[in-house]
Amino acid sequence: MASREKFGMRQNNRMGIKTIVVIGISLIFLRATPRAMAQEIDVLIKNGHVIDPRNSINARMDVAIANGKISQVAADIPESQAKKVIDAKGLFISPGFIDIHTHVFVGSKTGFADGINSLSPDDFTGRSGVTTVVDAGTSGWRNFPVFKEQVIDKSKTRILAFLNIAGSGLSGKPSQENLDDMNPDSASHMLKKYPETIVGIKIGHYEGKEWTPFDNAVEAAERSNAPLLVECHLPQYSLEDQLNRMRPGDIITHSFEKISERMSVIDEKGVVRPFVKEAQKKGILFDVGHGGAGFWFSEAIPALKQGLVPNSFGTDLHRFSVNSGMKDMLNVMSKYLAMGMKKEDVILRATWAPAKSIRREDLGHLSKGAVADVAVWSMRKGNFGFVDAGGNKIEGDWKLEAELTLRDGKVVWDLNGLSAKKFVE
Ligand SMILES: [Zn+2]
């Protein structure tokens, strides 16, 4: 445009045929403008129903993506402006889902039970509409650089991490229990070194009675101005003592776990315990953390009815949970639909709410300029069964299914070939 204006101005100083020719050329340029704009949108997803809780959008809208970013969300964006058009009629569009509790340090030879439990994230994320996972302390300050090099940098999934206060993360005994290795200095130093990737500190799976690991984890989180993720199953730390030590914005996972020795969120009469309500009021965030043993309907249903609503649907993705009642994040979300949560609320807790909890407000929404991590999904109607960690089942009429997942504007999952070319014989 600038050079064309200069060219026009130069010619304006003269009269006659040359001026007419220049005006003619300018008109050709102007008429060419819409065709130039046709190059501006890389992918246009049309006719879907957008649910973007961060931006209070819950309506039929088109979503335009350019250069890996959201360029526009609006009704009726013209197809002529797009290189590729995807028809999402009858489908929902939302920000890509964020799973804040996973174990994806694959190849690490670390485990928290009896072996190698991490999974390769790309094998499980796109097909569940998940574009960001947060590893829950599978690595610590000693081996995080290896995790980054081997997995984080080589995956399509955006991988963030809570750093375990134990130096080598979930490395099993004896190193996982070594108090001298739970160093708040080293942990907060590592967090400062990788602020783009490490979102907080994690404490969990410690078997001793001392509070040193917990206190050191709080100190590391405090120094790093970051949240603490608490994943303690064992009875040596009561739930009340854990919640009392946590700060507003810290996250407790396996919130609806029912392991007899660990005090649960619900009392014998099915009422949310007063200290849990207090913790919620104080600003502690409750993550589902389903896993293989971390989710029971007998806890989660009364909690939901009484307003103890999970802030996020961390799956605790690992080798055992994917083949149990957990399965994947969409299954956990569908479970909450079956328990009576509205779909808009489910999407909030799968997108913007977890983004805020890990203090990554650049994620979890479809604002103009945001990274184009997008989930296109359907609600299938039928008879579905949902199982908890105790083998108890509830039934539901709806199941969420990931149709198309885009990460950084690129298709990473396409169940029915929405983005594919039609085969012509
Ligand atoms: Zn876990």
C-alpha cells in the first residue's frame, strides 16, 4: 500500500494520459485487495457452536486462525478470506483442554508404584481434545533438564510441569525419600531457569512422618511465587493438616479420594467437612486428579451437591489410570455431565479455570491473538456407563467426543476427516 501511494502521489503532479493510466492501475490494485485478503486466514472453522468461558461466548460463531493464532471469532466470517474451510455444523468449538495432572516423563524409568508409569503424551492428548498437559512432578530439579530434552521439546502437546520437591522426582525408593535432596533452593532455581515450562512445585508420594518435605515444597513455591500441587495419598499427613499448610491458589489433587486412612472431604453423614469448606473459602483449589484410585462417587457427588466443585479435571494420566475408570479427560468431563454439571461449566473447568490455576492466562481461551489451541467436539447421545475407582457405576445420556483438535493452528487429531480432502475416483 505504501509504495502504491508514493507512486500515485508522484503521478498526481502531472496531468494527462499518464495520470489516467496510473488511476487505472490503482483501481486494479484496489480490486485485487479482496483476493489478497483471501490469504489472511489459514483455517476457518465455520458453523460450530463456540463455548469460550473466558470471553463469555456461548453462541454459534466462526473461528478464524492465522499464523497459528486466533485471528477472529465472529458470526459469518466469509469463506473467501480463508485458505482452508472446515465445516463444524452440529459441533462445539472451545479452547483446547488443559489437563493439569499427568505423568508424561516417558522413558524416565521413574515410577510411583512398581515400575515405569509415564505415558507418551501425544498418544493420548489430541484424541481427547487436550492441547496442554501439566506433568505432576514426575521430574525434580535434578532430572527436569532430561525430561525437557527427551519429552517436552519433542512432543506436539504443550507440556508444562510441576517440579517435584524430591530432587529426582518420582524415582521410587530410596531416592524419593531422601530428605537431603528436597532442596527448596535448587527447586526454585530450576523454576527460575525454565519459567516458560515449570508452573509450580509438587509434593507427594512421601512415606515418612516428617513434615520437612511438605514445608520445603511450600518454601520453594513461596520463593518462586508459584502454586503448590499437593498429591499426598498416605495417612501420615491428614487432609486437615495438609489444607492448613496450603496457601490460597495452591492446588490439592485427588480431591475425591476415599482411602480409609486418609481423611476424606465428606464426613460419615455425607456432609462436606467444615475444615474443607474453610480451605475452599481461603482460596485453595480442588483438582479432580482421578487416576486409578483418586475418584469416588461417594465423595464427588455429595461434594458437588454441596458446592465443593472441582476447579479442574486433572486426570492423573498414567499407565494404569487410562485402562481403569478414568480413561481420558473427556471421560472425566462426561462423568461430571452425568453427575449434573452443565456443559458450559464443564468447559470452564477444562479451559480457563485450569489456565488461571497454573497462572498461564495466555492459555485456555480464544481471544484474538491467543495461540490457536482448539478443540472441536460433539455430544453423543446414548446410554453410557461411568465407573469410579471403587468399581461403582453411574449412567449418563451424553458423552463428549473429540472430533478435531488443533495445536498452534495445526490439526493434530481429526476423527472423521473434517479437515481432509474428499476422495474423488
Ligand atoms: Zn499423579
